[in-house]
Amino acid sequence: MPRADQRAPRHHGHLGPQPSPRRQDLAVQSEHRGYRALPLARSSPTVVTARYKPLLSRFFDPLAKSLSRLGVSPSVVTLAGLVLVFASCLYVLLTKHLLVFCGLLTIAGLFDVLDGAVARASGRVTKFGAYLDAVCDRYVEAAVVLSVAVVTGYWLLSMVVIIGALLTSYAKARAAMEVPIANAEWPDLMERGERSIVFGVGLVASQLVAWRPGGHDLYWWTLLLLGVLTHATALQRMARARRLIRLRS
């Protein structure tokens, strides 16, 4: 998902607790382009991937350089990850083995880091690559949650989570169609990386722990939590978009 959900055009740095020179440059560019910049937002303490994904990405640099020398493009890596997710979803639909499913998704998630490393290694950081990555992310989220809904039967909560995730993405993407925005202005509560972590931990815990508070397993409570937080994040982004549009229109 520039990326609709949380990333700038593919893998250009990260959000930290203090404004970086890059983020300050964005604010200056905002003024030069004729619109007012919001005060540089501090990164939300829950934005885990923005802090640690660049470190993980560098771990893949040797493999990325090898793939780059072989002529493998970042988009091919992105699509390979998507295919692996779809294959994992088919597996869980046929077997109902949710723990194995989580393991397969973890492997597929590494492709989401590797594509950026390949982009840097090959010097092929493109806007279309970021766009393709964002579209694939939306497919991944919907496919994963719906596949588990088939197994668990938690259709209503699953749909609430999917709608919240899509609205979180769209609230930012639609704002970008109205006024120029910078990624540094959008550190929010529950972005895709955080959603993935909460989802995965909750799903694994529900398979390992028999505790059923209120008569519901831990995965049901995970979906409820995600449903609340994703819609809260969408509302958070709507409020920020309102401020940006008023300042820059």
C-alpha cells in the first residue's frame, strides 16, 4: 500500500520517534508547493513495522543482491508472495490446520520485506512497484481473514475487520486525491503491520490455549479487538484528512 496503507513509495526510510531530516524536508517541500504542512507528527508507539521493518529488510540484502543479479524484479517477488498467500489460504480451506497456516503466512510475509530489498539492490524503486505492493496487500488481508472465517464461522466479525482495514487504507488514499500529503504526516494507531501481528498472535493463541472468556475463544476476541481498532484508525485518518484539506484547499 505511495502505499495506501502505510508505506511511502517503496521502502524510503521509516518513521521514528523524532522528526528526521527527510521528514523535515517534506514539510519544507509542502510549503514550497503552496500548501501548509501540518506539524510533523510523532510516530505512534504502535507503529511497529515503521520502526523495525528497515532493520529486517537489511537482513535480506545479501539474498536481494543475488536475486537482482539474476534479473529478478521487485514486482516478481511481490507477486510470488501473493501467490504463496493464496496457496496458503487454499491449504487451510482444505485441511483446517490453522497453526500450519500461520507458519505459511509468516514465510509469505518475508516476501513483503524481500521485495523492497530487491528494489534497493537493483535500483528499481518505482511508483508502480509501490502501487502493486499496496494492491497485493489488500488482496492478502481480505483472503486471509475470509479463509479463517470459513474455518471458524466468525463471518460477522471477520467482515467488520476487513471493512475497517479497507477504510483505513482508503481514508488516506482518498485524501491524497484531494490535497498533496506526505507519509510523515500519517503515523496511525493500527496500520497493516500491526494488524498482521495482532491477527497472527491471536490466531495462534486460540489454537494453543483453551481459555474461552465469555464463552468465546481467543480468536473471537482478537477479531473484536481488531474490529474496534481498525475503525478507530479509519476515524483517526478521517479527522487528519479533514485538517489537511482545510489547511491546503
